[in-house]
Amino acid sequence: MVSQIKALVIASALLFSGSLFSTNQAQPQTEMTAVQLIGVPGIKQNTKGRLSIVNGNLRFSHDQQTFEVTAASIEEVLTGKDSKAVVGETLATVATFVAPYGTGSALPLLRKKLDTLTIQYRDANGGLHGAVFTIPVGKAELIKTELIAHGARTTIPTQADIDKITTGAKERK
């Protein structure tokens, strides 16, 4: 009888300690400061907030407002690096000409200290929407990779995908 009680106490302690140290499912896996340039319903343009990925959802929070979209509903996720690959150096040339005339919210996109994350997604009714965020340099690829892992799609592969293809081609030679 005493050994059964000891076993029960030990089992309970293990269960309790496991739940005590387990990660909370609602905590963000990735979180950073961001500026929502355009596209988030109900939140003004150029609003600073927190961008995070929580349980496979992209979440932007500002004060009491929260915007959340499931990764699976994201049809396109692009980074500033992807945009540069598509547009090339034309963007830098255009920036030189338009900067003196005022560029509004586009100016932060041209600075090297920020990265951009652009998403195109479907809402619950099937409507197509888009949103653009600026985030710290080097973080966009991380978010893109994580969103893709949770079901988001993209037409431009991540750097990790390119590395896998390149490595596989070198190994076959």
C-alpha cells in the first residue's frame, strides 16, 4: 500500500513538473517589432506594433487591436529580398528620382535598415487581401520560412530551398 502511494506521488510529481515546464501553446514562436505599412483591416497605415507567429497564424498587434491570419490562407508570402530579385536594381534607380518629390510610406522600403514582408491572403469569405510590413533586417526570411512550414504558399523559394537544390545538384555531379 505504501509503495503504491509513493508511486502515485512520484507519477503526480512528474506530471505536474511536465506541465509546469511545458511551453504554452498560445505563446509566439517568433515575435518582433514591426510597422504595418498598409493592408491590415481596422488598423491605420504606418502603425507600429508586434508581429508574431502563434500556432501557425501570423499576428499583428497594436494596443488593443489584433489582426490574425492563418498561414494556410496565405497564398503568397514575399520578402524584400524576393522583391529585389524580381524588380532588380530598377527600384534603386526609381528611388533616386522620386525621393526629392516625396514618397510617403514607400520611403522606408528603400532603406537598408529595414526588411519587408508582404502577404497575400484569403479571408473567411474567399476575398483576396494583401498587407505589407517592415521589420528588422534579416527577419523576413525567418518569418517566411516559418509561415511556409505552417502551410503558407509562395512563388519564390526560400533561401533554404535554394540551398537544398544547389547542394543536391552538386552531390549528383
